Amino acid sequence: MKKGIHPEYNDVIFWDTSSDFKFMSRSTVSSKEKLKWTDGKEYPVIKIEVSSASHPFFTGKKMFVDTAGRLEKFKKKYEKKA
């Protein structure tokens, strides 16, 4: 690999804010916000809205999260006008 053209690949904590589930993985994404992990070290935190802990396919539960008023926007756009 050429040096200086690839982003840094570091350990990152992903935090599913809808179910308060955290997991560590490696990523090129970084954050200024840090969180202490179970090993006592601090790692950058990336907040996500959906993970395997909150997605209906994996949980078997129907969970509706409307973070930006998507349903209202859809209804307004495709509503029949009489």
C-alpha cells in the first residue's frame, strides 16, 4: 500500500442510542467524543440509530422510530387532493 493516501483505521465504539447497546469495531470514522470501554481505555464514540439490538429483523419486535417526521412528510407529499 502507498503511504499517506489511506485514512487511519482505529478501534471505535458504536453506540446504538435507541437501545443503549454499545459494541466495539474498527473503522476509519472518528469522533471527538470519547467513552471508556470495559478494558479501561478511552475510544472515539460514533452514535447510530439502528443496530442489531434495535432492528426489527433481529429483535422480532416492531419498533417504529421516526426521527425526522418522515411519515408526515410522506403523507403530505402523496395525499389525495379532493
